[in-house]
Amino acid sequence: MKDNDVFLSEAKSKFATGHPKKSIELFTRAEEKGCNPVTVYLNRGAAYLTIGDLDKAIDDFNRVLEIDSDNERVFYYRGIAHLLKGEFSDAVVDLSTSITSNHERGAAFFARGLAHAELDHTDESLQDIKTAIAFSNREVNGFAHMIGENRTLFAKSMALLEGDRGPWSIVMTEDEVEKLNKWIEN
């Protein structure tokens, strides 16, 4: 391993073990040392996203796209950042690009479903939420945990679930509604 890559490796380790602020410092040092910029910006952007510094996260994700315009992961992460900022149309665009490249990212369907709900696109929202429910809990649980503190952003999404007459409750099975409620309450 090159000396420069030590910073990158340590930064990834810090991020993976729940130390996003320290990882940001190390990713910045890795950038200064000339490490792979796509790797640095993508991972540092994810760390910024984790701590809620959404503008810096989007800046780093945009840097990735200047170098690698087809990076599916960056569209996913930038879509999440837009979603958390309340930029629902931008979130739908980025998450749709992510889904086109990777049909197996259940959390992208869930996030796009929330964005559609907030834009009053109930049919699209329901389709995405039902698709997300078909995926494993692990990835979607991670995303749901990330948005947990921001539930007030998703007032329209919550209204679609409320009561026996909520549109999602009408067309979803009890198991699907229960799974969705667990994600949202996470």
C-alpha cells in the first residue's frame, strides 16, 4: 500500500466504525495526498450526509459526477441529500437515475417513494413503496434510520399512511403497511 493510500484506508475504517467527522478529516488529507478523487469525494460526501451537512455532501457528489458521470452510487447518495433538504423534484431525478442503473437498490425505491408522496404523486409513490417492500429490510432499514430525525419533512407521506382510509392502507396488505410503519418509525 502506498503511503498516500494509508489516509484513504484509515478514513474508510473510521467511517465504517461510526466516526464520520474523523473520517472527513482523513478523506480531506487523502485528497491532499492525491488519492483517487472519485473514492475520496464519494466517501467524504457520504460522511457529510451522515452528519447532516447536506450542502457539503452535494458538493462532493457533484465533484464525483464531474469525473464519473455514470456513478450510480453518487446519484443515490445525492438523491438522499436532496430528499433530506426537501428538494423533492431533484431527489426524484437522482434516485430515478440510480434505479435505472441498479434495480436492486431497495432504499432508492423507498426514498423516491417518499419524494413522490411529498410532490403529491400518490400513484408513483405507492408503486415505489410497494417495490421497496419487496427488498430486504437491511438496506431500507439503514436508510429509514437516516431519515428518522427528519420525519417532519415527510408530512404528506405520513398522511398517506394514517388511518384505515389512508391511500396506502387501502391498497397495501397489512404486512406491507406494518413493514412500512416500522421503517418510518425507525
